Amino acid sequence: MAAIDDVSRKQERLKRCPPGHAGRYVALCNLADALRQRYEKERKIYDLNEAITLNCDALELRAVENQEGDRSKSLQELAICLYRRYEELGTIDDLEEAIALGREILVLRSPGHPRRDLSLHNLGFYLSTRFEKQAQVCDLEEAIQLLRAALELRPPGHQWRFTTLHELILCLSSKYESQGLVADLEELVALRRAELEVYPRGHSDRFVSLHDFACDLRRRYTKTAAISDLEESIKLHRAALELRPSGHRDRPSTLDELSLCLSTRYDKLGMVADLEEAIKFGRAALKLLTHWHSGRGKSLHKLACDLRKRFVKQAAMEDLEEAIELHRAALELRPSGHRDRPSTLDELTLCLSTRYDKLGMVADLEEAIKFGRAALKLLTHWHPGRGNSLHKLACDLRKRFVKRAAMEDLEEAIELHRAALELRPSGHRDRPSTLDELTLCLSTRYDKLGMVADLEEAIKFERAALKLLTQGHPGRGNSLHKLACDLRKRFVKQAAMEDLEEAIELHRAALELRPSGHRDRPSTLDELTLCLSTRYDKLGMVADLEEAIKFGRAALKLLTQGHPSRGKSLHKLACDLRKRFVKRAAMEDLEEAIELHRAALELLPIGHPDRPSSLYELACCLSRRHDK
């Protein structure tokens, strides 16, 4: 009723100021202002339309700026009304006109004008609104410049500093998301910190500021890897969570982000407590997100990823099983065309491939390959995740080759690894793993087809991989082992002693990195035994044979009953014992060799590729015992 009375009084005042009256300009402005105020309360568009008309009439009475600044005031009021109408009706012409008026106001309010800060802020705000509508980067860039200038005129303590600070933060956040410039993120973090200082403890919007600031600190961590940013982000999210208690609509988003930060810190520092807490908060977030919530797919995906990480650490199959189920659920919420579908396909592929490694179910490997192909199809050539997707699909195809011996799988794996290598140039952190896998595929193709070019290339790539894996890298032992194996293969082909010598040195180095208890120690012991035995055959140094027997015994001790390599190890140790018998004529060596060959034969049934050689060696031993 008060607003109606105010409008009525000012309408009466305008009637008393007909065209030509000295007070008409003020009466027009006052009535326009009253109508706009009533619109803000009652949201009736005809009030706003009338206010625009009255402001236009007032402007005609102030064609040029006067000492009182009437024209710039009317321009400002008209621009505000036009913007309000744009918000209500979405007519782009209103926004365009508001921007044009804002530019004119800024010309009239040159540097030093007491209201220049307001003009800078409003024009920046209008331009940022047009950017949201039309996505013209030039609008965003100009809005940021204007808001920066406005902020300088609104120092700490200024009553309107916060509104400009907040708007500038929104613009810089949009720019960073579209362009990814670290400089923008740095400025954004500084402004977020300043914004947080404005909010006293207990302010209703403080939790929003805490959450957003924490998110930007995590973003900066991903760019700079400064652990202090991640630590502060976790601290701020915990503070935000206290302000978003059970039942708060934004609690799930803070739980989700806190979970992500803790999981990231686990990746960096390896503290299991972080991973456990990440899983706990991830479950809590998921519980609050109904089936149709827009963030449920993301929450499912992240919880699944953390469960897979815990499986890697603790090997509890229930974690892997749950991760697979969660990824399947996430995939249903990320249908064809969804921007995050490739990441879920990729992670589901990894989980299925891992379960295949653990349980050997071919259906898992087939599904992993199917999903891997689907993920790769969605990732364009320049997508940052394409190299990883190529690599994983190639690895799964090689696994299937090992199972089915279909050469097309091996051929495709090699091509995919070559493509991945192009996307992982010198200096890329994942280049060594692709070099390593490509080497394995080429070496395997050499074993199958005997093309020396494959073996040469395998050795070249493995040397390159080894060069990138410094002392202390967890993959160095594996790389040393594989290069040594390929050098021994080349020795068998070309009989160059330097290859065999180098293979022995590399296996010794690998053995140091695979101490007692290491799961791969038996394979290195086994291969080193073979190399030493081969050098004995070539040079006749008894020390090599003695060492081969010593390492052979050590390998056999680690290969329990049922291990797939036990038969081969039994066979090789028996052969070396027979060689020593030939040299020393100690019957205990021959007796032990016969027993070992018999044990090996039990593990090499009819049809096994190594059974003929084992039968032959046993026959030789029995013949020598007969002669003796």
C-alpha cells in the first residue's frame, strides 16, 4: 500500500509539472524511480515498462550533461530498468541497449568522477551477462578489466566493495574454466581469500565462500602440485561441512569435494587414512543424492575409483566387485553423448581388466576390451585422455593374445601402443610405461614369428624406457629384467657375447631391486640362472655353473607346488646338475637331476611344449647312470 501511495503521490506531482515546467525533469525521474521500486516488490512488468518510458522522457530534457550530472543519472536509471526487463523477458535488445547506455555513462563519468566506480561495475556486470548468453570471449575480457578498475575505486572498507569482488570472481572463474590460464587461477585464489575475509563467522553465505575457495585451491594444486594448496583446501572443506549440517541442501557437494581432495592427497602421500576417509565421505555423499540427482553419476564414479585404489592397496575383492557395480550404475547415468561417459568407460575397463588378472574370467577381459574400444571411440585425437585409453586397450589385447594366441590381437596392440607413444612425447610421465609395454609386444611377436627387426626394436625401446626410469622408480626392476631377457634372445640368434654379458649384469641389477619376498624375484633368478648356464656352455667357467645352480635352487624354493613356472625351473636345475656331473662325476648330482626331471615331467603333461625336452634330458641322465 505504501508503494502505491508513493507512486500516486509522484504521479500527482508530475501532473502539476506539464511540458516546459522547470520541475518536470525531477518529477519524471522521481516517478520512474517509484515505479521501479514497486516493480522490485510486486514484479509487475507494466511498472517497469512505464519506468523505462519515463526515463526516456527525462533523458530528452537533458540532452547534454549539466553540472548536477543529471544526464548520467538518467542514463544509469534507464540502463538499470532495461537490464531488469531483460532479466524478466529475456529480450536481448534490452541488454544491448543497457550496454550501450553503460558505455555512454562511462564517458560522462571520466576518471575522478565520484560515481565512476558504479559505472565501471554496472557495465562490467552487463557485459558478463552478455557473455553468459553469447559466449563472446571479448565481452568477458572487457568485463574483467572494468571490474578490476571498479575494485581499485572500492578499497577495503568501501560499502560496495564486496559486490564488485564477487562479480570479478565469477568472471575470472568463467575465464579459467574456458581457457585454463594459471595466472587467472592465481588471481582467483587471491580474490577468494579476500572475499572470505569479508564474511564474519556465522554469516549465512560464509559456507559458500569456504566451499568455492577450497575448490579453487584444489584446482591450483592440480596445476602446480603445491601440497599446501591441497592441505588448505581440505581444511576449508571441513570448515564448510560444519556449516552444512545433516539436511542442508549443499552438504552433498561439500562431502563430494572433500572426498576428492582426500583421495588426491592419498595419491600424493599414500596415507591410507586419507583413502579410508575419502571412501567414508563418498558413501555419505552418495546416500544423500537421489537416483535422479544431476551429481549422482559423478559421485558413483569417484567412489568407485577410490574403492579400486583400496583394492590395489589391500587386495580385498569386495572392493573391486563394488567398484565395478558402481561404475556400471554411473554408466547408466552417463548415456551416449554425456561428456563424462569416456572416463567411466575407461575406469570400468580398468576394473574389469584387473578382475581378469585376479580371477582369470575371460568374460571380464572381453568386456574390458569392448568398453575400452567404446571409450577410445569417444576420445578425439587431441583429448588428454586418449593416450591412456590407447595404452590400456593395447594392454588388454596383449592379455587376450596370451590367452588365445590370435595374432590380430598382438598386431593391433602394437599399433595402439605406437599411437599412444606419439601422444606421450619425451618428458611425458607415462612414456616409460608405453615404451615398456610396446617392448613386451614386439618381443612376444619375435617369439612367435622370429622377425629380428622386432627384437631389435624391442631392445631399442626398452633401453629408452630404462633411461627414463631413474634409481628408485618402482618400474625399474621390471625394465631391467625385460631388457636382459631380450638381449639373451639376441645372443641366441647372433651369438654376440656382449649381449649375454650385458644380460647377466642387468639381471644382477634387477635382482637387487627384487629382494627376498618380492613377487618377481623368482623370474629374475630363473632368467639369471639361464644366462649363467649359457655362458658356461660357451666359455666353460665352472664358477658360472655353480652360480647357476645356486640361483636355480633359490628360484625353485620360491616356486611352490602349483606355480605355473615350477616345471620349467625343475627342468633347468636338473640340466645344470647333469652338466656339473659331466664336469665333476659326482653321482649325487646325477641322482638329483633324475629326481628333478621326474618331478618336472609330472608338471608337464602330454601336449605340453616343454615335455619332449624334459623326456630327452631324463633319458640322457638315465643313460649316464646306466653307463656308470
